[in-house]
Amino acid sequence: MGCQHLEEIYELFLLGALSEQGALELREHLARGCPHCLERIREAVETVYLLSLTSKPARPNPQAKTQLLNGFQKK
Amino acid sequence: MSEALSAEDLLARVGQQDLAALGELYDRYAFRVFGLMMHILSSRDEAEEILVQAFQRLWSESSPLSEEGGSVAAWLVVTARQAALDRLRIVRKGKLRPDARAETAGTEEGIETSSRNTKVFTSAPPAPKSVPKTAGPRTGAGKSGPGGRAKFAAMAGVPPAWLPRPGEIELIDDRLGLLHKVINQLPMSQRQALELAIFAGLSETEIAAELGEPLGKTRTGLRAAVTFVKHRRRAILGKWAANI
């Protein structure tokens, strides 16, 4: 299968915006190990990353870190 | 710990059960991940719960991630976003089962009190080197059988092989402000559609309904928006000389 028709949808696939059918088609194609699409999907992850970070950073409660680390130490 | 260590160096140490390295990664990335969680969930308790789960999962999955050599920052952002959206969908649909909450929050109280009563930190996180029960979204990830780890990863975030190289993400981080200006150049309707996809996790069909648009218009607009951002990104990062 050619990949040209997938060019527009890698990001939408990662964002979860595609229809089930579209997502299934791309997932099956990726599962076949298409190197072109693997490169494109990596690039799409970059785009999703930058889009996601349009949200402003915020400071979590300092206790969150303490409790995260303490939880492991208790094990 | 030395600032000279890259996130990927720290991840390798996390793979050796180095808690200080996990703490260092938390210090580097918690603000941006938490900001994203807040944007999606609008609840500090819920956002902190998902934030911590993301780092618990990073601890559990550090070895395969480290072996693949992908960007830690990208993994954290994409995985946490997916987990937050899955939580949001559950809350939205009113299907937050008491037992599901109990797994996550150590409480059997239901959805009405969940955002005020998130006690995830009071229950011990999963043991290192095991996939935590609570880390993944509840989208069928737990149904994975033999060979289910890849499925788990694909559904809850991205498989390690899909992650961009750390250098690519560093380039983006260096020019994030400029890249975000690109998004503001989008027509309002396209930007709205894109934001609904990014922060509300809506599908094309749901976005069309939300915006009161024909599906075809939404679909075309979303593709145009993503293509615009992608092309601008390539140009800004010097990967594509085309004048767009």
C-alpha cells in the first residue's frame, strides 16, 4: 500500500481524532513496519508534543513529588 | 545531581532504580506535564494524580524506553496527555466505576466526590519494574494478553519506537515560543477544532457536532490546520526550505 494518502492523518491519528476506520487502517499499515511511515509518525509525535505544550506550565503541589518518591522507598 | 546529565542519561539511571534520577526528571518536566494536565482536567487533584501516575509509569517502563533511545520529554507529554484524556472521557461519560476509582485513588467513593477526594498519593505506587495497574488509561489496555505490552503502549501512549530522538525535541523546546505563534496564525475555526482535539480528545465527528459544522468542513479544516503547523514547524526548525 502506498503511503501518500496517509500524509495528512498521522497527527490526527496520534491526537485520537480520526475515525475508527482511519485509525485502524493506519495502525495496520504501521504494524507492517513501513519505514517511511515510522519516520512520519515520529515527526507527528513532535507535532503533538508542541501542540500539547501550548498549555501553560503550572506548579504541582510539592507534596506530589515527595509522595511519589516516598511511595517507592516504602517498597 | 549534575545538570549536565541529559534526560536520557537520567532515564538510564532510573532503569537502575535510581530514585534521585527519577526526582531529577520530575523536577525538569513536572511543570509542563502538570500544566497540560490542568488544561485537560481542570482539577488540581485529578491533574496531580495523572502526573504522578505518568512518573510511576516512567519508572516501570524505563528500561524499554531507554533501550529505544527516544525522547523522555516526548514520552511523558504524549503518555500523560493520553492518560488525562482517558480520565476525562470516563468522567464525561459518567462511567467512573467505584472499583476503578478505588484502584486509582484508594477510595470507593464515586464520581461526585472523586475530584475532591483523590488520594492516590496515600496508596503506595506500584513496585518498580512492573507495569502499574493504575498507570494506563482504562481503554482496554488491561486486556492485553500475551504480547500485550505493545498493545498497552500503543493504547496508552506511543510505542517507544515511535518516539522522536531527543535532539529533535530539544530543537522544538528551543523554539517553542515561535512555534506557538504559528498556531495563533490559524483561522479561528481551525484553531478551535484543533484545540478540541488536543485538549478535549474529541474525534472529528465529535468536534463537528461541538462546533455545529458539517463533518466535511471539520475534517478538511483539521487536516489543513495540522498540515499548516507541520509545514511551519519544518521551516522554523530548518528542516524544509520551502516557502510556505
